[in-house]
Amino acid sequence: MNQFTEDLHNVVAQILAGAEISDSEIFKELTIEPDFYKVQDQYYGGNGIYFNSESETRFSLRSKSKGVLYLATTAFTGLKEFYQDAPLVETEDLEKNCMAVIQAARTIKIIDLAALAPHLKTPLGYLMGSKAVYEDTQWLAEVLSHYADGIEYLSQHTGKTCIALWSDTVDGNGMLKNISVTPLIQFSLNGQSTQAILKSKLGILTL
């Protein structure tokens, strides 16, 4: 049974219009300094920014009026979101798959899902559940896209912060900037190679 009804627009409007919302930290701003991480299947000419309007993922929009792009706040979460439950990764994949490092190019307004969920009378864990909840989460994303550039949520795999952003252009219309796109076989962070991060942080072996 669906958690949200077609009346979700009105429900969210009433929540966000409430006087107490200013103190609830539902709205946040991404600043231009921190690095965000995204693993992609190939180099794509050194471009890590692509808002996919055809996506059928957790926070893609039901109407497809805007594309979605997912970012992680840690490199190991980006790796886990991409490889998920894979017990091992082959060297061939590390040569082909790439780590995109991306920053905000302007202040980006987002909604904190953990802060919003209690007002929706919905358990946060439900929203981070299996694909069976995607009909609800995509409808929620559709509604929230009228109020913010994206949503902050916790990775189902690592519990670390992730961001889903929405844009009506594939390049984000100046929202983000590429810092680097590096084949995983060459990527390192704080002296740790991709192979070391996979093993130490995620228990994923490489061949």
C-alpha cells in the first residue's frame, strides 16, 4: 500500500508553511567548498555531471520533468552505491569505471529528509527501503522539487550522507562544477588507493 496520496502537494505545502519549520532544519544549503563523489561506468570525456531524466531510481521524478543526479559525501559511499552488494571487483572494472569529484558552483538549497520525515508521519527507514517503495519516494521527490534543488538522505548501504539533485537541464545549468574524473585504478584519496578503500571500508576485494 502506498504511503503517500495524491494530496501530498497540499500536505507538504502545509508542513513547509508552518511557523515552526524555520527552526526545524528541514532546509539546508550546500556551499561551494566541499567535495562530493560519484562513481560512473566510464570516463564520458571527463564529465561527471549528468542529470538523467530517464532514471527510475529512488528520488527520480515521477513526471520526468527534471533529471536526477546522485552524490555522496564520502568516496567509499560513492563506491558502495555503485557496486552495492558485489563481493569483489575485477581490475577491468577499475580501469573502466571512474570516480567523479564534483563541487557546488553556487549555493544549493536542499531538503533534509531526516528532518522532514517526522512531519510526514513516515518512518525514515521506510523511505530508504527496497525498490518496493520507489513509487512513494519518486512521488515525494516530485513534490519536493518545487521547493528545493535536491534532497539530503542517508545511504542505505553505509548510513553516510548522500545528496540527490534535480535539474531541468542535463548539465545542471551551472549548479555544479567538475573537479576531476579519474579511472578508479588511478584514483586515490588521502594516500589510499581505490583497492584499499574497497577492502578497508567496504570489505570488497579486487582481482
